[in-house]
Amino acid sequence: MSRTYTFTVFTPTYNRAKTLHRVYDSLCAQTFRDFEWLIVDDGSSDNTRELVEGWKAQAAFPVRYFYQKNAHKKVAHNLGISEAQGELFLTLDSDDSCKPQALEHLLFHWQAIPEEQRAGFSAVTVLCETEAGEIVGSLFPADPYGGWIDSDSVEMAYRYKIRGEKWGFQRTDVLRQFPFEHDGVAGLIPENVVWERISENYKTRFVNEALRVYHDGEDQVTRARPDQHALGHAIACKSMLEHGARYFLYAPLRLLDVAMSFARFNFHVRQQKLAASLNAEGLLPRLLVLGMTPLGYARFWLDRYRLKQG
């Protein structure tokens, strides 16, 4: 599909009619106007469709709406990627907002990468802040606010130990190379399985500038039971182990915890007969899982006990 816009702003949504206006209001206020808003409704039963149809009639930018039966964000993401007409794909969740200069500044940071180097980059990632203006999580290991560093998501997580919500775009053509590959898996699969595959091939520019406003309140998705989405979480842990193993000396405790979680969710997978047990690839990931399986088994039984207790 040919590029029509600079940005596709992608919003997956499920029963978020009460908060979706934050995205719409943010886009109406943008100082950079070459974008489309692409919404994938993951089976909402509220008045999301009617709300979006009203905005389509009055918005000064293109609004495209797709409805699918509830299949979780991974399927909505793949649909959004296939339909996107923007060169750069920016996800803005249905309960958050961004600053008026967000698109303008993201494009500035992208174009600041020398053109002869840009083919080796897929993304720009920036900070988030709370409604009170406080930075969420860690700053990137660059100069103070406004500084940048070129790296990838795996190195950031394990070598530099960056934590907390971050935000940014990916090149649409790159995302089409690395879709979610688990459409047959019911339920949630964390997004790290996509970002970590991309990190093996492309760099990201990380910038210490907060452009997204993170809203943490009653509209946030509640924490799932530990036995829900067990297969998706096991797949995510497997990816973290395999991609993060090369940074074991920087983050041994974190990778040991991931190995324990992998074993824990694998026991839930077997107990629910969702699939055959997953196996981590590589010598170090396998050794970590072997060593942490007893703790993973203990956590599995603790999960079952707590679930029985209600």
C-alpha cells in the first residue's frame, strides 16, 4: 500500500467510549496535520461506533474505523498495520492523550537522524508523563531532558534497566515485516514479542522528551488472574529470555525472574491443556529455566491456591 500520510495514528479500543475523546481532542489540537486516525474496535458493546461516526463527520483529518469481533490487541494491531496509509505508525491508546506538539516533535527527532543512516532505524521513542506532569519511569541514558541515544528496546531493558511507560512510532514498512505471529492463540500476547524481533534488525532513537500523557485511573484495564492469558505470557517470557540472554551480566536477577515466570506460566499452559509446553531456545535461556523451574512450580501452586480461595 502506498504512503498517503506521514503518520497513521492507530487506536485499538474496547468499550472505551468514555475515554476515547482524549485521543480525538489531542489529534484536533496537533500542530502537525499530515496524519490519519485509524481506529480498530475490538468488539465494543458500548456506543463507540456512534461516537466515531460523529467525529468522522466533523474532524479536519481523515478518520477510518474498523470493527472486529473481540480478538485482543494483537489481531487489532495486525489489522491496523495492514490498513495503515501512513509512513510512520504511532499507537495512541484509547484512554490516553498526547501534547499538541507531539507529532511535530516526533517527526523532528526522526528527521534529525542523518538521512544516509535512517534506513537502519525503525523508530523514535520518547517519554510519558502523568496528568500532574511527572515523568513516568526512567529517563533514557542520555544528556538531561532533551538528550537522545541510539539503541534498541532489548538493550534499554536489560543493559540500561529502563522502566516505565514509553511512547513512540515505528516505520509502517518495518512493522509489516514483523507482525504478531500468533493469531491462533486466544487471548492477550504482550507486545514485547514484536519489539524484540525488530530490535535484532533495527535501531531506535530514544529521546528524553515527554510527549504522551499517561492516564492511570478507573478506566485502566484491571489486572488479570494469573491463569488468564497464560500461553501469551509464556510466549512473551520466552521472547524476553532469548533476546535478553546476551545481557545476562547486566541484569541477572531480572532474567532469573523472567525464567521463573516462564516456568510458572508454562505450568498453567499444561494444566489448562492450551498447548504443548514451550521450550526456550539457546543454552543460557534453557539453563536459566532449568534452574528456576522449582520456584516457577511453587508460584504455579500458589496461584492455584489463591484462585481457590477466591
